[in-house]
Amino acid sequence: DVASSHLESEFAPKLVDAVAAASAADEARRTEEARVAAEAAAEAQRKAAEEDKKAVAGLLAENEQRLQEQRAKQEAEERQRLEEEEKRRQAEAALQAEEDALIRAEQEGEMRLAEIGPDPACGEALAAMLAAPVGPYRAAVEGLHGMLGGIAAEP
């Protein structure tokens, strides 16, 4: 009984203090480990978020570049289409002007033929043919040949 009371009076308080100190140290160590783990997790999460931001920024830059290239291509195609349309419009306008000039010349020729008759009109055509350069001369000779053939064919 003496041993038990001595144990309870001297060792028990020391043992309780030692257990309490060990428990407090263990709790402090666990708290520190939890804090370090939380900091490491937060750092890893921050790095992952930063990498995600970099990846997103890279994709955005790449998409922007592709969009600019696509816009430039579309603008070039639109310019090409407009140029071709303008060329076609100019060609149609030139063709229409040529056709209008031909119709006017034909009408003037018919009016002149009606005014002075076929023989003087052929004389004028021959004079114009002789005054014309070689290229138009051939066309005029062919035209005159057609006219003379038409006149000769009439009874």
C-alpha cells in the first residue's frame, strides 16, 4: 500500500505531466504537419491554377492568331471577289459600249444609204476603206464584198 500511495503521490503527477507534455508536443507536431501540408496543398493548387492560366492564355493567343489569319484570308478573298466583279463589270460596260457604237454606226450607215442611195454609199465606203489602215481595211473590204454581193444578187 505504501508503494501504491508513493506511486500515486510522486510518480502519478510526473507521469500525468509527462503524458500531458507529450500529448501537447504531439498535438503541436500534428498541427505543424497539418499547417505544412495545407501550405503545400495551397502552393500546389496555386501552381496548378497558374499553369491552367498559362495554358488558357496560350490557347487564347493561338485562337486569336487563327482568327486574325482567317479574317485576313476572308478580306483577301473579298478583295479578290470585288476586283473580279469590277473587271467583269468593266468588260460588260466595254462590250455594251462597243455594241452601242456598232448599232449607232449601222443606223447612221442605213440613214446615209437612204439619203444618198446605194451607189454613192458604196463610193463613200470605198473612200473610207482606202483611207483606213491595213487592219480595218481588210474588215472594210470584207464588208464591201458582202454589200456588193448582196447588191449583185438582187434582180
